[in-house]
Amino acid sequence: MSNKPQAQHDALLAAVREAARQEQFLEVVTADEARRRFEGRLDLKPLPGERATLAASLGRVLAHDIVAPLDVPPFDRANVDGFALRAADTNGANDGAPKQLTLNAEVIACGHAPKVEVRPATTTAIATGGVVPRGADAVVMIEHTELIDSLPAIEIRRAVAPGQFISYAGSDIARGETLLRRGQRIGSREIGMLAACGLAAIDVVRRPKVAVLSTGDELVSLGEALRPGGVYDSNGAILAAAIAEAGGEPVAFGAFPDDEAALGGAVRRALGACDMVVLSGGTSKGAGDLSHRIVSKLGEPGILVHGVALKPGKPLCLAVADGKPVVVLPGFPTSAIFTFHAYVAPVIRARAGLPAEAAETVEARVPVRIASEMGRKEFVLVSLAETGSGTIAFPSAKGSGAVTSFSQADGFIEIDALANALDADTQARVTLIGQAAKAPDVVIMGSHDVALDVVVGALDERGFSARTIAVGSQGGVAAALRGECDVAPVHLVDPGSGAYNTHLLAPGLSLVKGWKRMQGVLFRPGDARFDGKTAAQAAEAALADPSCLMVNRNAGAGTRVLIDKLLGGKRPPGYSNQPRSHNAVAAAVAQARADWGVAIEPVARLYGLGFLPLAPEEYDFLLVERRKDRPAVQAFLKALRDASTKDRIRALGMQPTDD
């Protein structure tokens, strides 16, 4: 009798015994249990930061908050080609009674500082993007004027509103504000914001290096001739691309035959050089499958899962070796990519500092009317917020020239070309942008303050996201009354009692104290009209000097109430120049486009300006009572009272109210 049948029998028996030995290792667990075992042994915090050029930061994640080093725009600029003028000079202009303004001997081009002040009844030609000259508080489009060559002068047949076609300094980005937060992914829109601030390099989270290995005698490298019984190593290419999509840096180690020594050496080299190792193939219970045996010898705690109740993907092997994840995916491409996205991609994204994937569209209520120009389909950028009765979408208040509009939006809605408006309370479909995931945990609508960034940052450290929408104190009150926010920051004084914010209370609202900040008169150091005076004396000196130009604040702002009280009903030159932020006021004074204005003390310090205290004001929060018990709102209140938060607020020159 030949020994050949016996030899075959022995070989088959050995294979069966090996399979039986491995059967005890292939303990099938549920998908949730597999994830719990695997992630429970991993450090899922983002990796440390590294410096990257702006170009190289695309797709990366910020390692630290970025504070804007300057204003964008850095000056008040014209939004159209036309003429800079004083809006008051156009009052009453119409076809029957046009207004005539003398044309100054200057044309303001982009990149050139104006030299001639716009005095009453005069105007200066200005190009789009040009610096608005001293004295001017509006720009009229060239199409709305007639040139009188013989004088020279222009004729205007319609009145112009103060602030028309002007983007004020800091209206897009305000110096000192938190521009981007730690953990934010850098896309083209964020690149635009950073470039607008002149930043050439930033700190980003290091991408996890993920080794990619394939195993199997049948594998053929791409580009080589396909031998009989061979298949191309498609898994290696698929996984490398998927790793890059998930935010990792794939490191290709190649394909290896079913040789334990060769594959084992490669896996150990990969583990030493990378943050994570991903193999495909060699994980089922056949006698020739080596990967799980090699992985079991790499380090503690070793293999955590070998077999998951998935179809496809049952032979998945999950391990951790000395703190580094090691995953052996099934060899079939469909199974490999399925299990990769279920178990490997979330780990890569966490280590890269990336959030979970976002949905594509959401339904939301638009609470305000949006006017639209008929004849053109309009895309309106929106921010999402939860009200307790559903998701709402707030349209962006910033114009098309603002680099932050797109960055700070969660998505956009479409308005049909045949519609002249989208009515308030319309249900609309929001198309999400990029990695937008869900509405924030806390919605804050009202007046903005640099110290508010401190509280929002503390809230973020507690694992809650916040959306701040700057609509002014009055806008915040309205939003709180409608239940469209959780808290509304306000600083409005009661003209009768002189008390701050308590008069804003209404059923369903309570007042949470915030901090005190000093408002005062800002001026350029060395100006004799202001140096050494009180705020009241300075205002008196300014009112007595017709050449002294002020910069005002917008109606509805808490600061505007103080200004009008200080002026006692008078409207000095520059009164109609009404930017919407403290930064814009400070920028106008610092750049000598105005001589004085009223703003908070920290902004005066930021711009190197003189400061005359006018009045302390209280920056508080209206709390929507029916949302008070939500965990995120409670976390906000705790962050507000936290000792470290208060220390940071004091460092900005403000005083927590309950000190």
C-alpha cells in the first residue's frame, strides 16, 4: 500500500486539529461588545499638535484656538464704485430737487490712504475696496449720480442712508476675537479667514500614521502581470485611500505571502514606526491564516476580539499592543472596507481630532423673513439652532464680502427665482456644508463680548458645543421672548431707574448675572481736547469743536443709550457714522477717521487708545426658563461661575458680578 494516501490523511488531520485549536480563539461577539472592548483599551484623544504652513493645513484640525491679530477689514471700506460723502448732505434729494456736491480733487483707489477730508457739501470719488475718508459716512453708487463737468461737481437725486455701501473696520473679523476654535477642521473657507489675518502657519493636530499591510500567497502588486491563481492587492489601495479620507496618514508596507517570519517582521516594523497597524487577510480560522497568531504575540493586552456578529465581516480581529491599535480585517474587499468604516475609521478620526460624519440635509424653520431679488435663485447661508420645538435656521447677517460668512454657516437654503421673499416661519430644507453635523447644544443670541468667548471655551471643555449669534441686546431680548435661544447676553440700562437689564424681565425669563465692564470715551493719546479730562468734559470739548469728528454706535446697542445720554440730544459731526461693534469704533479713532467714540476699556487697550471712564455697565444673560434644566444649559451656568473662568474674565479687564 502506498504511503501517499496516509500522508494526505495526516496533512488533512493536522489542518483539522489546527482549525480546532483556533476555534476557541474565534469567539463571536456582538458589534457593540466588540466596539466596547476595543475602544475601552484605547486613548482616543487627539494627537499632539505640529506646525504646518497654511497651504499644508488644508483638511487638518486646529490644535489650539486662534485669536484674530487684527481687524478685517482693517479700515472702513467702500463696497461699490462711487462717491464718499456725508449722508446728511443728501437729505431731501429727489428728481425735482437734486442735491449738488462739490467734487474733491482726489480719487481714492484701492491700497491708497485718502488725504482729503470730506467736508460738508463735498464728495470724493472712491473705488470698490477703497478707504472711506475722514468725514464721510456713506458711499453713493456712481450709477446714481450725474457728473457736472463745468464745476466739477456731482448731482444726486435720491437721499443716501448713513453707512450705505460701507463695510466698517472689524465688521467681518474683530481684532481679539476667537477666530477659530481648537478642534475645527480647516477647509478652504477657514484658509480664507486665516489668510485675511496674515497668518502663514498654524498648529494642527498631527495625523495618525497608519501602517497598511496585506497578506496572502495569492496577492499580486499593482502594475505587475497577474499570474495564475493570483489577484491584485486591491485592499491595500482601498484602505490607504480610506485612511486618508478618515484623516489619517497611510504608510504603505506592501503585500506579503503567507510566511510567518516575513509577515511578523513587517508587522513589528510597522508597529514601531506608526501609531496604528491595519492588515487585511489572514484572520479567518483556516490553517494558513497567520495574521492573528502574529498579532497575539505583539504586546499587551493583545487580541481583544476575534469574531464579530457582522455580515460581512465576521472574522474581524481587534487588538491593542502596548497602547497602539492593531486591526486585522477580512481579506474580501467588501468585508474589509465595511469593517474598516465601522471600527477603524472612528479611531482614526478621534486621534486626528475630527468629529463624526455629518448628515447631508435637515429640515428647519426659518424664524425671520428673508427678502430676495426676483429673477435669480438665491442661496442663503444659515446657522442652525434647537429651540425645544424643532430646529431653526438663522440667516447669516454678514454680507457676501465677509470671509467668515461661509465658515460660520452650517448650511444653506434656496429661495426660488420667482419668489421675492421667504416668509417668516417657513419650513425649509437646509443643505449642510462640509462637516456640519447637528445643531449646537447651547444657542446664545444677543450682544457679543470678548469675555463671552472665555465662557464658550469653558463650555467646550465640558463637551458641549455653543453657537453665538451676535444680534445686539435688543435682538437678544426678542429672540429670548420667542424661545429661539437658550440665553441672551444683554447690557441695556433702564433710563428711568438707571438699573441694568432687570427691566427686560418678562414671564418665562430670568436674569443671570455676568460681569461688569467699563464704558468710556476713546481718543488718540496726546489729543489736548481729551487728555486729562473726565468723559463729560471731553464730550463738552468735542461738541464745542466743529472739526472734532465722532464715531457713533448703531441704534439698539446698549452703548448707543450711553452715547445719547452723554450728548444730551446733540448730534455732533460723525453722529450718523454708526458701526455695530466696539472694535469698529476703536479702529476708526486709532486710524484718525474719527477723533472720539465710546467703547469698552479692553478694546481701548487693544488699540493703544486713551480712555476716559464714562460708566460701568453690567453684561448679563436672560435665561429662557423652560430650557434651564437641559444639561448643556446647566453646564453653561456652571462654566460661568467657575473660578478659572472668572480669572480669565478678570484678565481681560472685566469684573465678574458676584465677586
